[in-house]
Amino acid sequence: MTFTDGIALRRMDELGGLDSPVHRVDARAKALATLAFIVTVMSFPRYELTTLTPLVLYPVALLALGGLPARVILKKLLVAAPFAMLIGLFNPLLDRQLVILPGGFEVAAGWLSFASILLRFLLTVSAALALVACTGMLRLCGGLERLGLPRAFAVQLLFLHRYLFVIADEGGRMRCGWALRSAGGRAPSLTVYGSLLGHLLLRALARAERIYGAMLARGFDGEIRTLRGARWRARDGLFVAGWLIFFAAARRWNLAAELGRLLTGGGA
């Protein structure tokens, strides 16, 4: 966790405080729709690609209607992309069964499953990031608690997010101190890195204890409170119902193929 990472995390929190049609939707509605979206994406067979493409509409709609900068989401996707690539890296080597694509092209089935893993990663992670960016962690955790998530889990999730800032701040101070003491010289060795990480953990724990003590002194009782009242309105139900209908249609029919036939007149 670097100082730059801390700035990026704060940027996500700041985006959650914007005012847009998506931001005004209840956090519970957005959480339910995103959960249904992830379940739908993961329910497709492992070789599916074209049938997944229409589902791009959901994260794109959240970004567009929420006025969220796509650059912020793309940067975080690039950071996590290597993990998704590692998951399917050996698929082309282990699954050599040939599959005939439209046009007569032959390709190993492992390449299709590898591409499907990457596409699922892009869809699910971008939707989750868009959910956080258009809701904010405070409102999101409060909404999850009202949906039935145990309060202890909701509070721990919120604290985990908040204490990432603590670690980022301490890491930034330690990096600044190292730069001053080394006069901008070479990077620290692995041994020094280990020592720095140990000190970072101790400093972060000590600061977290001070923060928690200050919270208790101000009356913290474990309940998540938000400034905006949480009321389920008709538009929230329409938001969930509309997306559920779209997800069900995308799972039942190949919307990309149907649209292609419609545009080319193949369905006539």
C-alpha cells in the first residue's frame, strides 16, 4: 500500500458523495442488482464469450449515469488484472480440444476459457468498483446491514476500508523518511524492506488504537449511521426489477446474436 494508493482510495470515497440518478438509488437496491449481476455472469458456461458481452451494459450504465470517471475504474482493473490472468494462464496448455468458430476458424478450447475468465473478471470487478464509487463505503455497509448482513461483519468491512487509509498514510511517511535519509539514493534492500514492513504494521496498529479510542470517546456503539435517510422508494424497486429482467433475458437468450441478426436482416 503506497501513498498514491491511499489517494486513489480517497478518490473512490469522494465519488460516492456525488449527486446523480445512480447515487440517489438506495444502497440496498444497488447491492442487490450487483449481486444478481455477478451471479448471472458466473452462471454462464466456461466457453461462453459472445453471450456475456451484452452484460457490459450494467457497469457502463453505472459509470455513465453516475458521472464516474472511467479512468479511475480502469486503473484499478489494471492493478488486479494479473491475478485473473494467472488463474487461466495454463488453460490453453491443459485444454487442447479444438473448437470451430464462425468462419471455419479452429482454436483450442483453452483459449476460449482463458478469454472467458478475463471477460468475467472485467465484468464483475468493474461492477463492484462502480457500486462502491456510486454509493460510498459508509452507505454501502449500512445498506448491507439492513439487508441482513450481521452488524459485526458490516462494521468490520467498513473499518477495513477506513484503516487502509491509515496504512497508506503511515507508508507515505515512512517512504518520505527513507527518501530524506538516503538522499534520493538506491532503493532499500529486501532486508530493509522487511524491517520497514514490520515497523509499518506496528505504527498502523498503534494509530488504529488511538483512532478507536477517539471513536469510543465520541460515543461509538457499533452502529453504522448515515446522514442520508435510507428509504426504499418505488424507483429503487424499478431499478432492481429492470436489471433483473435484463439479466434473465441475457441468460436465457444470446442477445448479441439476436441483435446481429436484427441489424443484418437475418431474422426476416
